[in-house]
Amino acid sequence: MGVIIRQSIKNTIISYVGIGLGFVTTILLFPRIITLDQYGLTRLLISLSVVCSQFAHMGINNVVIRFFPYFQHSKRSRSRFLSLILLIPLGGFLLFSLIYLLFDDLFIFYFNDQSTLFADYYLYLIPLVFATLFFEVINNYVRALQDSVTGSFLNEVLMRVLIILLLVIYDFGWISFTLFMIGFVSIYCIQPFYLLTYLYRRGELSLAFPILNKRSKFLKGMGVYGAYSLLGGLATLLVGNIDIIMLGAMTNLDDTAVYAIAFYVGSVIAVPQRSIVKIASPVLADLIKQKQFNQVDSLYKRTSLNQLIGGVLLYVGIWANMHNLMFLLPEEYHGAQWIIIIIGAAKLFNMATGINGSIILNSKYYRFDLYTNILLIVLTITTNYFLIQLWGMLGAATATAISIFVYNFVKFVYVWIKLDMQPFRWNAFAVILIATACLGIASQIPYLYNFIIDLVVRSSVITLIFTGAILLFNLSDDVENLLKEGYKRLYNFIFS
């Protein structure tokens, strides 16, 4: 757990810096510098690239984490493994590009009625898919080397700093929107090349032709696992992106822009989860390989509780400060409150159920994802199709929440039945009660007539009561140790 705690702390710090930068770009800059339909276009292209890259990597993305422990014993073995995981998605990317160019008229027709701007920039999707695809694959390899910090810094901090610079340049009128889009795509393309440079400097970027005539049974297992995890990953990505894609096709890019900002704010709640899972997954894979299931169960419970604590605190803070958030946004973005609350609740349930998905994917039951995820894909698309027609943006949020709840509840029950593990203990319910009390107390604080003062006072009251109660009732040893370590470092920094 030591490496998990250390890197989780670093990832959490990076994530919160990223939240601050994301707040600047998403809340302050994008809505004021570019138009609603232009911002909707950027969100639509990003969502499409995420979904399309899931097909293009052909299941290799999850293979990296699961099978790296079998190749880590020598540099030559790692070189062959790295070559294999780069060649397969390269073939998938070339296949995607060919299909996309052959059937580009269908893509343009699907979006053209409501999102006409997409037709002018549809080719930009190809380099975005390349960037998304190889960043995910190479970053998983870096994570398998038990370094989850580098990719986090790149994605959460460096990327957003560059986008802020690009927005400022565009706001000064130094470039056209077309040049802005070229720069936007180029920034994403920096990511995989940055990681390749990092591997080279670490001495890990050595390639060797993968020998396929040896260990054929093992390679067959990798192929089968990759095929199953492809559908599993696709379902997860659809839940997070199909709403934006279908909104762009069924409503317009203006609604897509408003929804994207609301979805971003709701997704901020998942920051502690991303920080923990990035390093917990490779550690979990190694524990399951060694059949240390007692430690897996302990990891399951601890990550679930810590994710819940971090997520609940953020959720209550966002809900209590909703009026302050709306104050910062232009008027055309108002009315997104319930989207934030619904998406946030779904993300919170996802965090509370812990690393159940990683446990299934790294166990002998990984095939289970195939059956549930086919149903989930159908559920996601169907609910979005009907609910968007009924309620527009609110319908998309409701459909996404339903899909996330169903998906995680099914995985939670399955792990409980098959592996006799479940993440909840009494302290999880205590955390929910404390959070509810904090929200009730915060709602009684009158508006303090100044945005900054109101935000600081309201957030401080929530944080002090919540963390104080966690420590008072000794609900999490990890949180207590984290706060003690933070206090110790602050004390040494001030008085040393």
C-alpha cells in the first residue's frame, strides 16, 4: 500500500492543480472566448476520439496492465512486449482511418442537421484519435512500470496550460478559429510523443520484434482477454461520451456546450478515484497473479472508502456552492444545476463501489464483462435516445446516471458472489450521514453578498466539519495519516 498512498497523494495534488486549470479553461475562458457552437464542436470531437480510439486499440489497452507482470523480468522481454502493444493499435488506427475516410459522408450526414460546424472540421478527428489512442496505450505501459504520476501531470497540468495559452492567443485575435483548431489538436498530439521521450530517457524505449511462435498459448490468452476487455472498455467509454455525441446529433452544438460544462463540473467529483485507480490497478494485477486475495479484499475496501470520502466532500462542496458557480458562467450556460447534481450522484456511486471493475478484469472472470457490457451498451444508447427527445440535456444526464448505476451495481453483486468480497463497511454509511449533515448546515448559511467571501466561508465550514468528523470517529486510517503527514510537512515548511 505504500506506493499506492505515495503516488495517490502526488496524483491527487496534480489532479487538484488540474481542477484549478480546468476551472480556468472550462468555466472562465472557453465560454467567454469562443461561441457556444465552437465550444460544442471541441467537446464533440474529443468525445468521438475517445470512443473511436477504443475500437482502434483492439483491446490492447487493458492487456498492458494485466499481462505486464509476465514480461517485467528482463529488459528484452519488456522490449518485445512494448513493440507488440505499439504495433497492434497502429494497425487498428490505420483500419479506423480507412473506414472513416471511406464513409465520411455518413458521419457528416449524421451530424449535419443539428451540428453543421462539424462538417468543416470532421477530418480533425483522425489526428485526435491517434493522439488519444497512443497516449492511453503508452501511459498504461508507464503505469505498469508503477509510475502513474508522469501521465497525470501531462494530462492534467501541461495540457491545460497549453490550452490556456492557445485560448489567450485566439482571444487577442492573432489567429483564426481554423488555426485555433489546428493548435487544439496539436496539443493533444504532444501527449504520446512526450511519453515516448520519457521512456527513452528512462532507458525503457528499446524495441524488439515480438516473437509470436513461442508461448502461443499465452499469446492466445492475451488475444482472448483483449477481445473481452475491448467490449468492457467500450461500454465504460460509451457511458461517459455517448450523451455528448447524441446531443450533438439530436439537438445542437449549443446544448452540447452547456451539457459539456455541466458534465465537467459533475465529473470533478471523480478526481480522488482517478488518482487512486491509476496506481492501484497495476498493484492489483500483481496481487491477483500471486493469488493474495486477502490483500485484494483489503485493497478493495480501503480504496472504496477513501474514494467515497474524497468524492462526497467534493460533491457536497459543489452542491452547496452551486449559486456561486452559476454566477461565474455567462447567462446562456445557466440552468445546468440539475445536470451537475445528477451526474455527480452517479459518479459518487461509481466511486463508492471501488475497484470492482479492475478486480473482474484482472481475475479469471474477466469474460463476465462481455455479457454485462453488451447489455449496458444497449441500455446507454436506448436511454439516451428516448430521454434526450423527452428532456434534452436533462434527459442525457438522467440516461447517463441510470447506466452508471446499473453497470456498477451489477459488477458489485458479481464480485460479492464470485469472490466473496464487497467494499462496504459501517464507516461508509457514517460518511454519507456526515456529508448530509454538512450539506444541511451549509444551506443555512445566508449569502454573504460577495462571491469570494461566500465561497471561502461556505467551503471552509463544510471542510472543517466533514474532516473533523472523519477524524473524531476514526473512520479512515489512510485519511488520518494523510492529514497528519500534510500537517507535518506544513509545519516543517513554516518553521524550518
